[in-house]
Amino acid sequence: MSVSLKMDKIEYHAVIKFFVKEGLTPKEIHSKFLQVCGDSSPSFSTIKKWAAKFKCGRTSIEDDTREGRPKSATTPEISEQVHGMVLDDWRIIDISKERVGYILHEDLDMKKLCTRWVPRLLTADQKRTRMKISEQCLERFNKNKTDFVHRFNTMDETWIHHYTPASKQQSKQWTEASCSAPKKTRSVPSAGKVMASVFWDGECLLFIDYLENCKTITGEYYSHLLTRLDEKNS
């Protein structure tokens, strides 16, 4: 009959430090804790955090002193609960919002980042193809800069809306203090828009094509555009 060994936090840190010196990975250390301590084992995130600290040269196994922060409100069980539910609604966890923030930043060493918008997500092959094309263009540019700029054409697509309404800020007017706010009829903006394909070079605009209604952009459409561009600039 196996009996789970229960230790305090400082003892956990000491064992983690020993195993790090032995060259074990956080996953291996966690496995050993589960074999000996069972359900009372520290969470994998805790082991990973302390293992990283010891690898970076930390010698102390004591927790860092933090003024104004309670030391006993956060347990390994609560940290594990927060870690598993961090992508869900924090309000379903029966602890305060401030405590959740403390666990995420201090115990789990996590941070919240804003999404970085990019035009499109490319695969590894698409990135490699674009890199090769860029290198070829750079090589031609270095050989003859004037000819490259003259011959290099660029194309992009953009939506052109039929009507752009003025914002409330743009509609502000200066009035006397005793006057009420001026009135203005709400114009109903047209929902219509058209896709424009624009070609240009280093000197001027070359060609604009407006996509017909109920048409889609296909390879055949692009081929036809290039033919028309060549005819217009020949």
C-alpha cells in the first residue's frame, strides 16, 4: 500500500533544485513528484518556473519577499485551477479578480499580449517563396536601379465605398453658450462598394479596373487584367 508524502513549499523547492542539479527536465521532475507525493505534488507550472530560476543561477529556495501581498492566499491547487481555466471566464473561480491576476503574473509567469494584426497568415512554403522573390528583386535592383524602378509594377486591391458619412466629431459646430445643439438630418449611407484593382510603377498610376457586380476575382480575371495593362502601356 503506497502512502503519499506531503511536504511544505520550501521542501518542494529544495527537491526541485536538487533534481535540476542532476540534469532532470521539469517534466521528469514532475513525474517523480507524482510517484512520491501523489495528489499533494506541486503543479507542473510551479516546477517549471522554479527549475528555470535554478538553471539561471538562483541559489535561494525561499520565496521572494513581496510587500503588501498575502503569502498564504495562493496554494498550488488554486494556481493549477487558474492555469487550467485561464482561457475561460475568470469569474467562475471562487477567488477575487486581484488574486487571479497575482497568480497569472507571479506564480504562473504569464502575460497578456494584444493580437498583432497581419495582412494574412502564410505557410512556411509561402514565406520561402516570397523570400526568394524578394532576393531576386533586390539582386536586379542592385544591378540597375534606374531600369528596375522603371520596369517594376505594383498591384493591389481596395474597396471603394459609394458614400462615407461624416462622424459626430467632424459634424461639430461652434455655437453661443446659450444656444442648443444644432440639428442635422441623418443621411442614410449607401451600403454599395466596388472592388478596385490598382496598378502603378515608380512614377505614376498605370491602370485601374473596377470589378463588375456579381463577379469574383479568379486566375482568369487576373490574366485578363495583365493583358489589358500591357495593351494600355504598350
